[in-house]
Amino acid sequence: MTSDEILSQLTAIFRDVFDDPELEPSRKMTAGDVSEWDSLSHVRLMLTVEKAFRVKFTASQVGYLNNVGDLMDLLQSKLG
């Protein structure tokens, strides 16, 4: 799966989780860039991403995520 395919799928997930049809995630986007992104929505986001991509994250992997780019890189590594 390419970075563009991952970002496209993540865009749909972000729009759903944060209930914002205009949201355009980028590699540099952080939780601070989305007003609705709190700890509860973060958990929901991670669970939705895991389900959509059929992967599992460890707590330490999630802890190292600083931005959407880190999430994309983690997904790329999981998807091989």
C-alpha cells in the first residue's frame, strides 16, 4: 500500500471520527491541530485505524506517535 493510499484511507477515517467532512490530514498534523482531538477521540481513532487496516498497535507504538506522518510510517511498516 502506497503512502497516498494510506493517507486517502486515513482521511476518510479522520473525517468520520472527528465528524468533519472538510478535514484534510497531512503528515505534519498533530492532535493540537484538531479541536475535537482529545484523549477519548484519540482512542477511538486508533481503534478505527486498527480495524480499517487490519493491524494491531502496542501501547508503546501509539505512545511514539507525534503526528499523522508517524502514524502513516507505522502503518506502512505493519502492512509490509
